[in-house]
Amino acid sequence: MKASVLHKFRTPPNFEEVDDPVCRPKSVVVELKACGVCRSDHHAWLGNDPDVELPHIMGHELAGVIVEIGSEIKEFSVGDRVTVPFILGCGLCSDCQTGNSTICDHQETIGFTIRGGFAQFVEIRFADFNLVSLPGSLSFEIAAAMGCRVTTAFRALTDRACLSAGEWLAVFGCGGVGTSAVVIAKAMGAKVIGIDINSFALKKATDLGADIVLDPAKFKNIWQEVRDLTNGGVHVSLDALGEEVTFQNSIRSLRKLGRHIQVGMPTADNAIVSLALLDLIYSRQLKIIGTRGMASSGFEPLIKLINDGSIKMDSLITRKVKLSQVHESMLQFRTKSESGITIINNFSM
């Protein structure tokens, strides 16, 4: 099969022929029809993820058709249209059995610990537990766009931060996951402030329904501006970038009893940050919440909201590219935020 293979960090991957994936008893092989290009792929390309071993095939936001099933597969058949969360749970442990496969101790992560979707075919392990059936009404491109950024934002706001209608949400970083959060929050009836230094990202956030957009470069303290605009601070603040500056501004933008949700992956120098524990967390009684991905069990309500038009996905996809253009697409993440979601929809060239 053809694949985009990374042989050395921080260098362009090779578009080359590799062996087709082997289908194990509890696995299926999926022919890719669409795959997203995400900031997390860029982290892997930089060498910031210790789980990635070279040579490697990245890509974790995927959708396609099953072309082979393992001998122990009971729930799926060849020809089924499917997507999958990028975190694959074992399906057997207590975390998986209680709907928390994103913290499974035996997890595999597509495109990081195992081969990913920047290829014509991919093996999905523990498939009966992890695969998600796609209705015919949902395109492969929408399903792939949903795969990491949208599902992560959906779980972050609905399950982890418990955002309510009428509450204020601040989104720091209006790239793929940030704009997904804007769309989802508006569908939930919340009021949204989009924050980014990229004017194109701010326009995208505005087009998607953000009530206010702010460029932090124009203010001495962006968090103070947010507090002033919301009569004391937002109820929920989401850091989509994972950088210390966005984390600190997010925390400080909260009103008393507010909830910070960490969506962006902190890497390198941002992995350990200082925190005003007394003045902020203790005195203002704030919550700091981590989140990562979404289990397969969480997809059904999201797909329903997309199908009934409550969450409009088409506007989130801004670019469609060929598999051989993966590297060019990843270079957009050299800036602090990309605008919209890039989808690979041609895997033969």
C-alpha cells in the first residue's frame, strides 16, 4: 500500500510503498477514505511525543470501510462504514468497562504507538470495542474531521467541564479544536469568546458564531479584558494550545468557582508550569480539569447532533489534500493556531 512514512523527526515524510497491515484475530483492516491532519501529528513530527518510534506512519483522525475482519470479530462486517477514536482501549479493564477507555492502562494510540491513517489501509485493534458505525448520512470527510478535534472538544465541554446554556466560555486558540469548541458551545446555548493572535482564526471563530473575538496582542492583560467583558470572568475557559501563556491566561480569565479545561497537549518546555496556587486556585476556588480524546461510547450523541443540524461540521473543514501533501499541510502548525480542519481525501497520490 501507499503511505506517508516518517523516517526522521523534523524532516518531510516519504510517500512510499509499504507492506499492507496484518489483520489479527481481534482486529479489522480499514481502507481509508478520509483522514484529518492535526496539531498532534505535528507534535509527533517534531519528536515531542516519546511514544513515537521511527519509521512511523502518523494520522489519527480517520474514517473508511472495513475490508478485512479478524477471526474473533462479532460486531462488524466487511463493507461497514466506520470511524474510531484515536485512543484504543483494551475493552476489558475496569476503566474501559465504565466508559473511560481514554485512561485505559493498556491503550494503544493510532498514529502514535501504532501505525496511523496516513496510508491507504490501517489495522484497528480491539475492533469490536473501539469501532464506531457511521450512518450513510454522514460523509467520510465529516467523520474524519470529527475524529480528534471535534470529539475532544465535545467531551471536554459536555462531560468534563459540564458547560451549561447561558454560561460564558473563553476559547484560547481558535484552530481546529478551538473552532470545534466554538461550534459545540453555541449549539449548547453558551456565550463564547474566541481568543487568538491569528486574524484569520478570529474571523473563522466569528463566522462560526463566537459572540466576541479578541487578539491578545492588543491588550496588556488579555485575562483582565475577558473579566471586564463578562462581569468578573468566564464560567469555563478552554486552552486549546497547551502553552504556558495560554494556560496562565485561561486560568486568570475565570470568575470565582470557574472551570479551566486543558485540551491542548503541553509538550517540551510547556509540560511543567508554575501556578499561583493560593491567589488563584485556592482563593478563587477554581477547578482545573484535564481531558484527552473521547471513548467510542461517546460518539452516538455527537453523531445525532451533527445529523440533525445542531452542530454544523461542513464549515469546520477548510482544506482537502492528497496523501502526498501531508508534510505541506503540517507546516501550518508552525504558527500558534491553524484556521479550520485539513482533510486527506485522496490516498492514491
